Amino acid sequence: MAQSFRLPEGGVIDRSKSLRFSFDGRSYEGHPGDTLASALLANGVHLVGRSFKYHRPRGIFSAGAEEPNALVQLGEDPRTDPNQRATQVELFDGLTAMPQHCWPSLEFDLNETASLASRFLPSGFYYKTFMWPNWKLFEGPIRHAAGLGRAPRLPDPDRYDKTYAHCDLLVVGGGPAGLAAALAAGRRGARVLLVEQDSTLGGHLLSSPDSEIDGQPAAEWVEAARAELESLPEVRVLTRSTCFAYYDHNFLGVLEKVTDHYAPYSRPQHLPRQRMWKVRAAQVVLASGAIERPPVFRDNDRPGIMLASAASAYLRRWGVKPGGRALVLTNNDSGYRAALDLKNAGVDLAAVIDLRLAAEGPLSAQARDEGIPIRSGHAVTGTQGHLRLRKAFVAPMDGEGRRVFGGGEPIECDLLAVSGGWNPTVHLFCQSKGSLEWDEQLACFRPARSMQRNQAVVGGANGTFALGEALREAHAAGLQAAEAAGFAGSGSERQAPRAGGEGDFLPLREIYLVPSIQPVGQGGKHFVDQQHDVAASDLLLALREGYRSIEHVKRYTTTGMATDQGKTSNVNAIGIVAEHLGKPVPEVGVTTFRPPYTAVTFGAFAGRDVDGLLDPERTTPMHGWHQAQGAAFEDVGQWKRAWYYPRPGEDMHTAVAREVKATRDSLGILDATTLGKIEVRGPDAARFLDLVYTNMFSTLKVGRCRYGLMLKEDGMVFDDGVTSRLAEDRFLMTTTTGGAANVLDWLEEWLQTEWPEMKVYLTSVTEQWATMTISGPKAKALLGEVSDLKLDSETFPHMSFAEGRVAGVKARVFRISFTGEMSFEINVPARYGLAVWETLIRAGAKYAITPYGTEAMHVLRAEKGFIIVGQETDGSVTPLDLGMNWIVSKKKPDFLGRRSLFRPDMQKPDRKQLVGIETEDGREVLPEGAQLVESNGAARPPVPMVGHVTSSYWSPNCGKAIALALVKGGQARMGQRLYAPLADRTVACTITEPVFFDKAGERLHG
Amino acid sequence: MRLKRWFKAALHRRVAADTIQPETGIGRCGTTGWSEGAATGMNKRYSIFSLARNAFSRHENWQEAWRSPTPKPRYDAVIIGGGGHGLATAYYLAKQHGMTNIAVLERGWLGGGNTGRNTTIVRSNYLWDESAALYEQAMKLWEGLSRELNYNVMFSQRGVLNLAHNLHDLREIQRRVNANRLNGIDGEVLDAQQVKDFCPAIDLRAGGRYPVLGASLQRRGGTARHDAVAWGYARAADALGVDIIQECPVQGIRVADGKVQGVETARGYIETNKLGIVVAGHSSLLAEMAGFRLPVQSVPLQALVSEPVKPAINCVVMSGAVHAYISQSDKGELVIGAGVDKYVGYGQRGSQPVTEETVAAICEMFPIFRRMRMMRQWGGIVDVCPDASPIISKTPVEGIYINCGWGTGGFKATPGSGWAFAHTVARNEPHPLNAPFTLDRYRTGYLIDEHGAAAVAH
Ligand SMILES: Cc1cc2nc3c(=O)[nH]c(=O)nc-3n(C[C@H](O)[C@H](O)[C@H](O)COP(=O)(O)OP(=O)(O)OC[C@H]3O[C@@H](n4cnc5c(N)ncnc54)[C@H](O)[C@@H]3O)c2cc1C
């Protein structure tokens, strides 16, 4: 029968509408307001998953984020999500879910044989075996047995967003305490952000809708609070939003699930799937509540065993009977809440088993009054039922709670609701480095000392379990936060909401390990971490083997390391370890709380920074033109640079050869916009440049340009480029394309941290200018035709610049050369770049102007032996190694890296030095990255390497292959023979000077 | 040559030890390290048989993996730092150099530093000869480590890919693989299709911001189980008589006449003439106690794991260009790492912006993982040298030796580092393998700069 466990009334579900969904291939119905878990329970489905290690059948254990067992695979590729907690998945029409981690089926899982062999698989068994012959043999099958759900196999089609929020107060948690705090601060006018992971506000009031606040039923109070918060203009409430991380200085991460709860066909297209909020809050109030702790007894993991608070929640919030015949096990008074709820809903309640010697407290008194059978001083000693709980065994305990008497009386039941006390949800507080104390009376860790200023913890999260007290505390914290954020009170403010003492679970009896008829570890298992199948016997084994630190226990047994991150298991593990070591619980201590509180989708971290937007793609104003010409592009840093321009029928090699040749023969044009450009201004600019470059810049005359090398402190070449003096106090520095940002960072760091007294200002102007280089014998002729500049070598010599008009546009033209030809670098404001470029192309047609890409540029400069930083250098090369002694000033008292150049090992003659390399056969082009060795023979490794090829090309102008290399002591080895051993052959080659073309450098001058 | 002989002998011993006599279930294990210690019985040896035997006694009879001794007033050598490197040092001091009256002092719990926080990538395909030799020595030790220690460190040689996304990367990969081969280290250059064949999860879509152009592959590279490395070395060292003392922070170092006298600890003064400092992110603090300075910066480095899933990626993938790397643990979690935080510090956390960048990079390389979820994120404090290479060296104080500067990538070196450092401590001189890695090199300029070469250094 459909929804046979649904109660006829009650709960916050909409019975007027039905939602169809499927689980494990079977169709069911539920209602709006359901979670997948509540809908399954309404249909009588308890068995939903299998445990990690032993593949034990598992059911729905909780009603929230702490769920260890009910994990499902949601949806289908490409929108499939593994390991979703059924307790947190909102039901929507058409939802499909599958069990995971079982084969061939959920009911019959062959891997459950692991359970039979569990005796041979105690914690850490894999450290003790699988060593022979090697791990590889065993790893494959083990990996397949492990894992839970399945990763999607297709790319995720969904979109994610990221956004920032700044607020006076962030309230985490929309239960009674969170609402009270948000109201108190919100009424004062503070900008409040309240986040709640659930789909609706109310927290645990949702499962006790009739407790009273300010004389109203809780449900009404929550509704009123919601409405009031909504009416406050500075208050924002985010539901379905989990605060997952808490960093220093009140910086917090929140994940909002925006459209996950819609049926796929009705998902609003304009909204992202999820949104990450990065919140900077002046004040934070943590009202994250508490999580019930299960008692650890033998075979406590069967489907049908669930937290008492979850049983209440299913009954009251979702109107679902979680079983037909129930038993309750508790060590505190709050377990009786579930008993009362079950009884009221007409569930057959066998008894409450109370671990306490006497049942005392308001709820147990009420239960007794209502005639619920209570067995105090008793324990559940074991359970039966494979795919669903059938029976529990109950026996009296001794006074210490260490032993039971008798074999245990069987009690038929299909639901066992359990309570072992409550743990404040201190995760976020601890992430923010707050420290905990052990509360003896409440038997829980609670916040003690905060490490963040402007932070408060209230309500259940603070161990304040009584509703009235929690409301008072939260209200006060809200007011204080508002006050601290500058919102004073008016004097006529409302009082804290008032409520009775409900929620108090004292007294409580601390028993971490419920005794059974046999000693722990013998027959049956006392599960501590249900998902990972860590039993109490595993903890004891770890201790026995010397893994005593709680961190060792955790890592050795993997307790608390499952997807629930130990929300229901950690404190039990600590308690059991403490008991066994005879130490007080706080001395054992907690393991570190790490983000995230619950798992966060990768896509949400990435936001829009995916595909083309992962990194900005930078293009020049002439990019479209290059594309239209069919250019191939290369990535250089973030830039797309034209690599070469193949004509129909040309491959890369022929295209590059043509471009190189045309440039030397007549005229080439290069888009050089991407070179970094930094304006260096201020009265100390020249002095500053003297310190950052190896050579002198203070002597540079206005209007002139100079090539400079920059070193890191270690004396190694870091960047290079031409810097021009625009005015006495103003320079334009150029850097490599990929290095521009690093250079700017580097210069700023020195200015800001070491030389703050210098008056120098740096501005990146890379994107303000479009730069095109015309190069070749006809460069001067072309420029003369399109500009008003005087180009004779007197007025416009090599290494100088001039301002004028090019193609009618105001331009700065530099006469510098990276090809060895006469070259002009024409800079125009970026928005004119394309127009000027096109004019040059048109006017240059008569000189057969040829656009050339970065590859041809590399060849041209290599023919001249010019280096490229990052290719000839790798962070281990000095100017001396490059044969550039001339650029290292002997006069300057200091510059960055200078001292390092004088270290003894920097002067050694056998350092790797820049040389040219020609292959024996002349046509063979060495691969870049080839290593060079002394001998040809097939030597056994390690073969000493004397150098490596940094650049290597076919040079159409030289008619042979040329290469640059760094070779040990190379500058003194001209003409000597070396070998390049490649994967399939060895190439003989000769060391040469690194300049291959126009050695005298005459072509520069036209 | 000696090294080789030693290897052969060690191998021989291990094989012998693995020959179990079925009738007794006891291995002939007299020559392996772990069984020679005072406190050991035959029960201590791990094997499928001991596991079975203990199963029948309900695992009640397993012995402690290591003792928890009270510190003695004096030791022949003291190692500060109970991470993998410190424990390996102690093990090889006892095993190779016969020094058994020694102690490891650990501030907290064994392996709680970077050893227990790292992403466990092991490879030896370093560019420079000096590094290659050292990491390759480690690799060779890894290959027999589980049996050597009689503790399964789950060394999984599943292959490490270093992706190339641009021409510069391709050039660097060529150079490194060529150097590796000449140094006798396995390496291959793969083109894009071969990358896809080797690691089908990789995305080769045209139009991705950083298309994969190729990769280098070291097949012998892979991962290992970090905790097991610390525990395995601890257990084996303990068996040889080494005192492993946890919760024993060193608070001061006594030096007289330029010579070390002993250490002040939370558990009293301990005298020694040989002191090895192996404390990773806290190296400069310890050096300061001894009165010298180190060129080391301490910065947070973070890592994260996803929820576990069935096998989805079969090898280790690293990318310098997008700056992230990934593998999948045996448990099924995607293990992901990134670059260091942009500031120095001792908070073992790692900042959110770096998490975002890293995860975005993973989403770029593997769009199929965008719906996966981050389950846990953490950080460690790494000790970074200016040239990104370690220091394994004598120091200005006689009797004090330092092993640090492993930065973001020292897990893979653990066995080799301990092996070489033990030699240095025992002989008061470096082994040829670590001779280049002096503290002095920052003065003389003999740097071993792996920055340019490795890009992501893990
Ligand atoms: C997130 C992350 C990812 C990484 N990924 C990789 C990787 O994939 N591959 C790789 O090869 N490497 C990786 N590394 C680097 C690697 O973890 C380290 O280089 C290596 O583990 C260092 O080992 P160790 O034993 O020297 O240091 P640690 O393990 O840090 O040990 C040092 C020990 O010294 C102790 N100590 C400190 N001060 C004192 C004191 N005063 N007294 C006593 N004891 C003290 C500490 O408590 C600590 O246990 C990674 C590191 C991190 C943080």
C-alpha cells in the first residue's frame, strides 16, 4: 500500500500534492516537504545502503547532516551525485535514487562475505599483510571493493556561482536560538545574514511543534519570526545554505543549494545549481544546535535502529511512523520524548530501556504517567534481523554498568530508537580555533574559549539545551552583536522570547560501551563508526597495539573519517578510549575539526572559473585579424599569441621558414602587444632602476632606450627587456610576456617592504598600448611613408624613441631590434591598434610585408644569439653564464642579486654557459630539451651530462640547423664535439659561438 | 658498488624472511630489523598467517607496535622529530650503523606533522643530477620497503603524469625526461592521445582553457600510505632498540664550546653528543635554539579529499600550469593538492582562495569531477629553501646535524633522506648522495634549483 506508514495528519508536508520518485528501480510517492528519507520511511523502506567495509545492510539512522548510513546515488549521468545523504535530499517530482556500494543488489550483496570474514579483517589488517610479492597484486581488488558511490562519467552541465557578502552579524542556524539572535540584532537595524542548512526554518522545533514560546505554539512562533525577519530590510535569510567553513577574522564560507530541490524539468534556467557565499562578518553568532549521540551496544547497526530524535522528527515533522513496533534505548531523559511521540502516534511501544539505575526527569515521569513500560538499569545486549531489525535482547545490568545478567530477554520490534545524550555542534567554533571543555554534568564537549573576537556561541551549540535558556542567551548575544556593530538600543526593546524548560535531558548516565552477554569483540559488533564499520573492539585493538593518541586511534581504525566525519561517532570513540585507558575524557581530547562541516561540491569552489574562464584569456587588439589570416596560436602566460600564419598547403615548418626569410629579405611585421609594459615614475625612478637592473639606468638620456637584465637575490636571471626614459622622472619598462605580472609584484615588494622611502610609482600599461614591430631592410622605408617622423640615424638612432604620428595616430616609436634587422616598435593607443596594423599591412604590400608569429621571432633572434628568458634561462643561470658580463655594472655599489654573483661557486669555470650548437649533418634539427654528453658510446647510466639544448631551429637564412645550449665550461670549448643521445639515436654536434647570422651586427643600421 | 652489495644482501634477507614455515606459522626472520629488538617475540611479525592466528585469539595477543619508554638521561644520538624522516633516520642509524642507544623525540604524536598530512606522491624524475640520485635512492628503497619493515606501506606504483599545457611545458618535459633516462631513471614523453589512453579520466576537449598537449610519465612513480610509513619505521626502529618518545617537545638545546651537550625537553634534560634535527616546518625554531640560522621559510600548504567513490582515476596527475594535482586513495577519495599559501605562518590550515584555485584547476582538467564534493581540507607547514631543494648537512655546531627544507615534496624522499642522514649523523660526514645538499651552498652559490624544473614540486 502506498505510504502505509504515513500518519493521517500532522507535520509540515503538503498532503494535497503527491510527488513520484524511484529508489532502486521501484516507484514510490511522497509529498512536498519530504526528504528522500522521510518518503522512503513513509513507504516502509528502511534498508537503503551498505556499509563501507563489511557491506552490512544499513537503514536510515538520523534525520539530518549527521547521517552515516543512508547514502544513495542520486540521478543519472551527467547529473548524478554519489554519496547523497537521503536525510538531506529534498524530495522532488521524478527524483531517482539508487543504492550504492552493493552487488548484485541491495538485498543480496555478495560483498557481504566480507562480514563473515570480519574476524580476519580487524582494523589495520592491510598493514599486516599483502606485502608479498607486492602490494600491486592486491591493490586493484581492494580499490574496487572500497569507494562508495560512483563518480559521474560525463562532464557536469550545471553552472555554479560565487558571491561575497558583508554583514554586521552572521547567524549560523535557523533554530530557536538562531532566530532569537537574528531578531534581536535585526530589530536594531543591523545587517544580519542568517543561514540555515535545512529547507525551512525552525531547527528542532520542527519536530516539537507544540512546545510553547511566548505563549504560542512553537510552529506559529517560528512562522512569525520568519515573517518579521523577512520584513526587516537589512536582514537576509538563506535557507538550504550550509556554513561549511570558518576562517580567521570572521571569514566564513556558505554553500547555498539553489535549484537542487526542483524537479529537473522545472529548474529555473537563470539560476545556478549552487552558490558559494564568502561572508565577512563583523560579528558571528553560532547557533548550530546539537546532534544526538547514539549509545554503543552490540549489533547496533541494523536497519530499523535510529536516533531517538530522528524517530521524533519523522513522526512530528513528516508525519511518518518509523516502525510498527518500537523499543527505546536511552541513557538520559530526552529518549522519552521519542517514546511519548511514538505512543501518541499509535505506534506499538514495547518498552523504554533506560541505562540509568532509575528513570528520573520530567519526561520519564510523563512517560510513566502515560503507562509506558520502563525498564531502568537495563541494557540492550544485542539485536537480530538481517535486512530489518526483528528483535532486541534486553537484560539487567550490574550497578557499574559493566556487566549484564542473564542471556537477555528477546523483545520483538522493528524500530529501536536510541539516545546516548547530546553533542553540541561545535565544528565551526573549533574550525575557528576555539577550544573546548568537557562538561561533566552534560557529558559533552562545549565551547570554552574563543579565538576569534566578535564571536558568540548560543543554544544547543553552547550546551544550553533548555529552550527558555537558549532563547535568552541567543537574544542577549544578538543584542550584544548589534551593539558592537554600532547599533545602540532604543530602550523600548522587546524582551527575549520566553519558553519553558523543555529540552533538558538531564540526568544522564555516562556509559560509552553498553555491556553485552559476551566481552566486547566476541560475537557481534559494537559499532562506533557505522559507515566505516569501526567497532569498539577495533578501538581496543588500536590501543593494545600502541596507537594511543586519539589521532592514532582515528587513523589506525579510520573512525570518524567517513563522509559524516564522525558526527555521531567521535565522542563515543573518545569516551571508549578514555574508559579503557582509565583517563578522564578531556585528557584524551578531540581530533582536529576541519572544514567543511558537510561536503561541498567542487563546482561551487570553481564557480564560473571553468572552461574558458578558468584564467582570463588575453588577446591583443589585432587578434581578430590574426584569426582571419588563419594564424595558429600559442599560449604564453594568459596571452594568446599568433604562433605562425600558415598559407594554404603550408605546414608549420614551411610557414615559419617563409616568414623568417621574408623578414630578412624585405619586411616582416609582428604583433608585440603582449610584452609587459610598466611605467616607472617619480623623483627616485632612476635610482630605483639602478637597483633592480644589473646595468646603469640613471645615466640613460631622455629619449634613449637601454636593454636591461633583472636578477633575483640569488643572482639568477629573472627577467629582461628594454627600458626607455620618457622624461627625467619617467621610464617605460618592458618585460617578457609571461613575466610581466611577476615583475610588477617583485618591484612592488621591494618598494613597499625594503625601500618605502623611495618616491616611485609603478603602473602597468600593457593593455593601454598596441605594439607592432616592423623589421627588415624595408622597415625604414615603410615607416617613412606612414609617419611624420624623421628617421635619419642622427635624429633617430638605434636604441632611441620618438613620438609622432603613424597612420595618422599619435604613436611612440622605438628603434630597437630583437631580430638583428632594422626594426621599429610602433606603440599606439590600444583602440587604434587594428587600424594602424591594417594600414601598415596595406602600405607594406609593395614590400611584400609578411606577418610573422612567435615561432619566426624565435628563429630570428636565435640566429642572432639573443636569449629568451625562461628558455635559455631556468632560474639557475647568471648573466655571466650567458656571456653577458658587459651588462653587469662594475661601477654600481649595489643592485639586486649583486652580492650573490660574487659567491665562490658562481665564478667556477665549469658552470653551464651559453653556446651555439650545430649538428654534424647540418640538416638535423635537435629537439629542444636534448641533453648533451661527451661520448657517443652506449654508456650505462648514470651518464654524465654536460649540457642541454635550450633552443633549436631550422634557420633558412643560414641554410642549416642552429641551436643554443647551456654547456659546462662551454665558452672555452668552441669547436669541440658533443653528442645528443635521443630516444632512438644519437646526434653528433659541435659547439659554436651563439651568434649565427650577421656576426658584426651591421644590418641593424639598414 | 657497496650500495649494490648491500641491496643484494638486504633483498636476500627479505626473501628469507618471507619464507614462512607452514607447520609453525613462524617466519625465519632472525635477520630482519624488527625482530632483533629486546621486547619482541615471534608473535610480532606480521603476515597473513599471523593475522589468521590472531583472529582465532580474537586479536587479543597482538603486541604493541612500539614501546612507550621513559627517556633515559643520555643517548648516543638523539633525533628530534618523529615524522617519517626522523623515524627513518633512527631506523637506518640502528640498522646500518649499529647505533641502538638512540632516541627519537616527538613533540606530539608520531607522524602528526607533514608526514601525516601530505598527498603521498612518490616519484624520482627530478631534473638535476644531485636530486635525481637522492630521490632515486629513495625510490629503490620504496620498492622493497614494505617487506624491509614488515609493514605494508602500500607503495603503489601506478604511474605519475606531469601534464604539458603549452610549448614551454613540452620543452621542459623533454629536457627532464632526457636527463632522467641518462640518469637511469624511467621516463617517457607522451603525446595527448597517449595521455588519454593512460588516464582515460582526463579531458582533452578542444576549447578547454588549458588543453593537454602531452605529458611526462614515470611508471615507477605513484603513492604510498603516509601513516604506515611513519608507523612502519617506528615499529622497525623500536624493534632494534630505538626509544621512541612521544609528547616530548624539545624546548632548548645546550651548546658549549661550539659542541652540542644535550637537549631540554618537556620530559627533562637529555644528554647527547649527536643531535639530528628533522622537524620540517619548525626547523628554523630549532636552529635558533642551537644558535644558528637557516635559509628556510615556513609556509602553509594545503590538501583536500573528496568523498570516496569507486575507482575513477588510475594514476597520479600533476599539472604545473593550472597548478593542482590529483590521485585517488585506496579508500576511494580523490586526493588533491595545490600550491602554498601566499604568506608565511604556522597555522596548519591553508586559505580558502587557494582551495578555490585548486579545485577550479581540477574541474578544468576533469569536468566529470565537478559534482564531486570536498569532504575534508587541511594544511601542513612546509619548510621551503630558496632553491626548493633540501638541506641534509652538518651545521656550525659540532654534533648537530640538520635535515630540512623538503618543502612541498619530501614525502617521496623519506627512505632516502633517512638513509643518507643516518650516514651523516653516524659518520660525521655526508654520504656522497647528500654531499651536495649542504647548508653551506647558500653561501658558496652551489644551488640545486628545482623551481624552474618542477613547477609543482610534489
Ligand atoms: C599538504 C601537503 C602535501 C604534500 N604532498 C606531498 C607529496 O605529494 N609528495 C611528497 O613527496 N611530499 C609532499 N609533501 C611534503 C612532505 O609531507 C614533507 O616534505 C615530509 O613529510 C616531511 O617529513 P618530515 O618527517 O621531515 O616532517 P614532519 O612529518 O613534519 O615531521 C616533523 C616532526 O617534528 C616534530 N617537531 C617539531 N618541533 C619539535 C620539537 N621542538 N620537539 C620535538 N619534535 C618536534 C613535529 O611534531 C613533526 O612530527 C606535502 C606536504 C603537505 C603539507
